[in-house]
Amino acid sequence: MGVFVFLPLVLPLTAWPIARLAEQHLHPRTATWLLTCVAVVLALCSTLCLTLLMIVGTAQVPGNPLPDGWSDPEVREAVPFAGVVGGAAIPALVAVVIACGHALWRHRRVRRDMESALAGMPASPVVVLSDPRPYAYALPGRRGAGRGRIVASTAMLDCLTGPERRVLFAHERAHLAGRHHRYLLLARLAARAQPLLRPLRTAVAHCAERWADEDAADVVGDRRLVARAVGRAALVSLDAPSPPLPALAAPGPVPRRVAALLDEGPPARSWPPAHMPTALAAWVAAGGAAVSTVSALNAATALVLILRAATPS
């Protein structure tokens, strides 16, 4: 295997250019799908690489439960500096498990707290809460319980005009219809497992909002109205707590969202033709994920074969 076993650990460095290219040249829907898939693949390959390094690097430690043949020098030669990187992989894997576990726990806690706050409210698709803090968000429904509900405070609705309220509800319905919270959760878990993927997490959040912006523009038929609603909601929400779920006033590059809405719409094609320069975004992202996957699988296969040969009959 040699040094190529480390490739899945460094390939996430391509996350920033991949994210920028996808954001600029792909439809927000396609960019959200693609960047989420790339983030998940790179995170899984990175975690697999750490696991392989830990197995090989700690096989020679006395008292370990691994077969004795796995501590053979020929096995350890398959990974450069096996002892050092194997020892370092242990706390890294522990950190990955703790970080991902905390992210899942926080996600479930937020969902539970929000559902508790709506207990006793009418079972309608839109819930308006009397609250001086301006906010609005899409609360996904649980499996088998419908698509979810839109929650808005009276303070947020009071700050918007009638047409802008229509934009807000269209935006939040787009979040529910597209199940955008799933993309955000997967990107968050990937970034927790591999910190180098944080640019992809940010890009996925931005693209999901852009996706909902474009769907809202299609519903109301006025891109300038959507841009005005996005800008107004962001301004009135500056001092309000950040919404934990997809929302019209989600934190992030709001000026870029407004500028995109004031410009022409995104390309109609989900995937640009191969001969166009914009296709570079898709192919770089897909190529990076493919290289990482092949590298990790190659390392895993080679290690399995080596460990199998070293396992006593």
C-alpha cells in the first residue's frame, strides 16, 4: 500500500475548490445533492483509513485481542511508520465517534424541544407562535407523520408584507418538500468526522437555501420579491437566535443569495454538458470522490489480503 494509504486523509483538502465550483456553476439542487454525496464519501473513506491504520499500527502491542500473525513485520511494512500512525489513529477515531455522537444527540434534542414547544397546538401545516423574537423555520415531520410543519413567530410575520409572507411560506415548503434537513445533517456529520470537510458543510447549507429560494421564486413568479423578502428577513433576524433548521433567515452569505435572485435564474439543466466549462465543477467533485473511494477500497483490499495471509490457520 505504501503512502497511498494516507490519500483518503488528505483528499478532503479539495473540499474548498469543489464547493466553490459547484456553488457557482451548478443548479442549487444538483449542487446540494453532489456536495452532500462527496462529503459523505470522503468522510467514510477518511474514517476507513484511520481504522486500517489503527489495526495495523497496534497489532504488535502486547495483550491486544488481534491475531498474533497480524503483528508480523511484513504486515506492518505495508503501512509507513505503522507504530506512530497507529497510535495516533486511536484518539482520532475516538474523537470522530464523540463528535458524530454529539451532533446526532444535539439534532435529536433540538427536534424534541421544538416538538414539545408545539404540543397542544392545532394540527395545521402552519403554526404561528406569539413571540417577540423574529424567526421562521421548517420543522420536518417524523416518518409516517407527513412532511412537517412551518413555524413562524408573530414578530417575523409583522416585519413582512403580505407578498413577502407568501415568499416565506413558499420557501419553507420547499425545505420540507426537498427534505433539506437530511442533507444538512449528513454534511454536518461528515464535517465532524473529517474537519477538512467544513467548507462542504457550509456549501451544502448555502446551496439548500438557494434551492429553496429558487423554488419560492418559481411559486410566486417574482425573483425581486423573493430577494427583498430574504434580505428583510435577514435584517430583522440579526439579533435573533440562529434557526437550528432550514429557514428563510438562515445565517450565511445572504448578500450572495440576494445577488443570485436579482440575476438570471440558474441553469435549467441539472448537469451541464461535458463540453461546457461549467461541467468542470461536477467532474472535479465527482472525480475527487471517486479517487478517494478507489484509494480507500484499494487500501482495504490490500490490507485484508495481507491480514488473511498472516492469520494462523
